[in-house]
Amino acid sequence: MRKQKECVAMLLAGGQGSRLQPLTERLAKPAVPFGGRYRIVDFTLSNCTESGIDTVGVLTQYQPLVLNEYIGNGQPWDLDVNHGGVHILPPYQAKKGGAWYKGTANAVWQNRMFIERYEPRYVLVLSGDHIYRMNYRRMLQLHREREADCTIAVIEVPIREASRFGVLSVDDGDRVTQFAEKPAVPKSNLASMGIYIFNTEYLLRHLLSDDRNKDSQHDFGKNVIPAMLGEGGRLFAYRFGGYWRDVGTLESLWQANMDLLGFPPEFDLFSGESGIWSRSEAAAPQFLGESARIADSLLSEGCHINGSVEHSVISPGVTVEEGAVVKDSVLMSGVHIGAGARVEYAILDEGVTVKEHENVGGSRLAGASLTVMGRESEVL
């Protein structure tokens, strides 16, 4: 007899990630490297493990190969359990037909059999393009205490930035009174983090109704949440006070990497109760030559530095030759910077080569734009 799960997680990982091109040309957005030795998906999976949620459905669609291979059986995150664990859930052909996911809500609806298999009381819906640490237990506890139908994690943002998010208005008890997806004129600075807890029956009923609505975009923020509010559902906000960043754009991905630097860093990967796990391969220690100069940077295992690295994130297998300068940049695995070259305010994808004495990027302070080079490209 299978044991009923209290809560299962549905991780939305199927978006095309067009705003992260060229980094997402060959892989799904959650598989994009981050912080030297991690990938974006590591943070959500690690949060699930720390929260005691051992059943996770990963809803994939666009360029899933690298992400599927990376997640594997879930062993690095302790998600290789016999009953539950992590499961890759692509679109599939059913008896009555099949189709690509039409939106975030439709993706979950198409995989309702996965949810029903474990008979959970609650469903946690997560996004695959956020960098943060969060224990979902606290959010779930508050959801129970309030007898909520849905709980939405929120974070306070500057009002001038609120129009980039779903924006909530709440009463004195944090019950949601209004929800607007990316409003032109926000009425609040409470931004949805794209993290939801639903009572299972309540969620499935609304997803069925949304699926039958031919005018719907089948999106949680645009359609499902407003419909729940319109029906008078008990929706509450859960206020999160920690670090959280949506890395859906190149600039935000660069900034999140920079947030790992400094003393203390805005986001510390190496302190706190919870850890971040990854499927990173063991590598040799860093090698720093006599001419190496390192300042305010994060160096991963297996990098070989003979030049100057300042305020940058360096991944495994990176080589910076003598006389080269790397500043305000993110270098992913296997990047090679030739002698005397200069890289500034840039993201270089895996396997990029910059030949001797070539320049990539420019000074951010002088108004240069972020430079991004795709996988295995070269500057000759």
C-alpha cells in the first residue's frame, strides 16, 4: 500500500528562456550554470530537500536534454527515494490527444495524474528560474493555520520595479484582496515570487475550469489566481524576507552572480542552516601562478589562474593566462582567456576562447552594455 504524501512539488521548467539567449540556445533555462559550480535548478531542488518534500515533478518542454541528464535520478539532492523522488514530466500523447504546454497552469493540469498518484493534501508550485534559499515548511505551516485555499509567497520590491511582477494587495491579516499580473500602475510593492501552495482538490477544480475556458491563456498569474479571487477564495500572502532574485534576463543573471561577492556578500552560498547541492564533478584544486592577482572574486575548483581576476565568478576548468585581466565578469566552465587579453562586464558561456591580447566587453561605469558570448564561441 502506497503511503500518502502530505505535499508534492511541481517545478515549472519548460519555458524557452528567450531573454537568456544565447545561453539557452541549447538548454533549458533551469540548466543554465550559476555561481561557478551550480545550475539554477539546484536551488529549488535543494529547497525541497531542506523542506522535507521528497516528491517533485519537473515539467520540461524546451531543450530538455541537458536538464534531464543533469537531474538524473535526483541522488545529489537526496531525491532518489523509492516512493516519490524526482520525476521528469514532458508533454506526452494521451488517449484523447496531446499538446505542448499552453501555459503554466496547463502544464500542471496535463500532469494531474502525477499529483493524484500520491494523493497529497497540498501541491507546491515552483518556478525553475529563481535563485534563493527558502524552507517551504514555514509557508506550509502558515497555510494550514490560516485554513487557506492558496498561499502565495511574496517579497517587497521597490514600487518602481513592481510592474515587472504579479502584484498583490492584502488586508491587515495578509489575506489577498487584489492580484494584478505586471500592472502598468502597481497599487502595492508586494511582488509574487511565483511560489504557490494550494489545497489539492481546490487546485484541480480550478485547473479544470481554466482548461475549459477557451479564452484563457492558462497561466497562474494571469488567469487562475484572479479566478480564485473572483470566486471569493481564501488566498493569503506569505512574506519572505530573505534573498530572492528572478534570473530570467541576462542582466539579472549577471547581477545574481555579482551578489555572491563582497564582504559580506548579499547572497552567501556557504553559510546558514541549509546547503545547496549540485551534480558537480570533482575537480583538482585551483592553481594560482606567481603572477596571479585575485580580488573580491569566487574561484571554483580546477581553474588555472596566472592573470588578474577582479570582482568575478570563475567556474571549474577556466584558464586565465599571464597578463590577462578579467573584471566584473562571469566565466563558465572551460573558458580560456589568452595572455594579455581583457574581459570586462561580460558573461562567457562554457568553452569560450578569447585569444591573446583580444578585448571583450567594456567598463560598466563608462556605460558599456553587458557582453554575452555563447557556448564554444571564439574571439580571435
